[in-house]
Amino acid sequence: MVPINVSGNIKIENLNINIFYCDIVNIIINTFLLFVSGLCVNMVLFSMSLRIYQLSILYLIVSIYFGLLFLGNQFYEFSLLTTTFSTNCYCSSFLLLDTVHFTHVFVGICLLLIVLFRTVNVLITSTFTIILYIATLY
């Protein structure tokens, strides 16, 4: 039987091996947040196509809210990590992909804020639909 410390290190005789900490509950929460946010973005497209602008504003706000909750949860996950880019190849790849995904969600929220601003101010033109499709496909 190998004793495991709370810090995530395995002690085998005089050897310390750093293991990767994986929080399944946080992963499920992040998946749920992104799923609901993506569903609401698709409902924005649907309600815009029916020209129900109040409903699309509501879906935009909910989508932005869940995206911000995801980013906050990502900050929390980053604070729990004990590994760095220089730990090993797996951790470097994971952190790089996680950072790129974080940036992707942040840029998506910025685009959705632009769409929300233009929808609230009734700046709906032909270029607005292009911005809307770019934001939802991004």
C-alpha cells in the first residue's frame, strides 16, 4: 500500500512523485456551464430569426452569465494546480490547451457583449447579422 499525502504527492521510500490533480466535479460543472451557454447562443439565433428581440436579449444575458461563471470556475481551477509548464510534457500540453480554451471563451463573451449592445440599442442592420453569425459560430 502506497501512502498518499493530501498535497497529491506519492511517497515511495525516498522518492517523491508529483501526480496531476483532477477534480471531476469541477469538470462536470464546467461542461454544464458551457453546454447551457452554447444552447442559449443557439436560441439567440433562433429568436433573432423570428424577430423576437426581447427573448434574444434574455438569451444573450444568460449566455454571457454562464460564460462568465465558466471563466470564474477556470480561475478557481488554475489556483488549485500544483503543476507548471515546466513540469512535464503532459502538463505543458494540458495547460496550453486550457489557456487557449480560456482565451476562446473570453473572446466569445466579448463578441456576445457587442451583439447584446447592438441588440439593446436596436442597431440591427445587414452587418449586424454577420456579426451575430460570427459570434455564435465562434
